[in-house]
Amino acid sequence: MSLKSQLESLLFVSLKPLGAKELAASTGAKVSDAEKALQELADDYQNGDRGLALIDNNGRYQITTAAANAALVQKVLQSEMSGELSQPSLEALTIIAYRGPIAKLELDRIRGVNCSLIIRNLLLRGLIEEKFDKQKGEYFYTVTHDFIRFLGLNSLAGLPDYERLNKTETIASVLAGGEAAE
């Protein structure tokens, strides 16, 4: 697999812009090679009739929808954001509420699938927020105050079985199909 292909995949699943240095570290490539591949990727998007674009904002790169499709994308997102949450979104939101703050990789592991789009939708709806942990070098997700207020609670401790399900070993057991011992 080419470096350009690897970078495109990483940028596609990332929820935030990434720098050439981060991308190079993730792929084991030299920063100069990553920068060259990023430029080739940007050219590919710019020179073709593509629905996506590669944005370079002060050396931070992100794949976005093409500006020409903005009205269409906004229309679809508006209907997506105003409708009910999907079952996978509800599952992810529940996990974040009971386990938060939780890293994306942990959420992916618990659900068994990549949750990038679900996280994006929950962020857009204002139900979750992300916070960067400098020591661990990754983002963690928690529910927002608006989410807690919407449920009519004063805190997450008011969720059903919160004390029992908030414990790591209990959740692991429930997810494995068993009931945790009390």
C-alpha cells in the first residue's frame, strides 16, 4: 500500500486535522515523504471531479467535502441531525455516558466497529464533547451538560444502575454477555 493511500485512510477516519509529523509517525515514513505524499493527494483531489477535498490549514490536514457540494451536504446533514438517533449512536452515547471520559479506541473496542462517524454526529448534535489529554496524547469523550440536562438529571450518577455499570469490570462482564457479581 502506498504512503499516499495510507495517509488518505488516516485522514479519512480522523476526527481532527493532522500534521505531516503526526502522519509520518503513524506510518513510519519520513516527514518529507509524508509532505510530498500529502501534496500529491491534494493535487489528486483538486484536479479531479471529486466529492472530497484535502484542506491544508497551516500544516494541519483534513479531508472534507468539496465546497461545490456544500448545499447538498448541508441539506443531508440537517435532516440527519434533526432525526432520531440510530441504534448504534444510542449504544455509543450510552457507553460514553457510563464510561466517560473514554478514548475513541476504547469505544471502538467495546462496540467492535469504528465509531468515527457516530462520534462526529454526536459531537455535531452537542451530546458529547472531546477533551485532549496531553499526557496520553489522545482525545477523550464525555457527555455534555446539555445531554445531562436533557435527561432531567443533575449528574450522571442519576442514570439507572450508574454505580454498578460505571465500574470497568462490570461493563466488561455485561458486554461479554454475563451479569457482573455484586
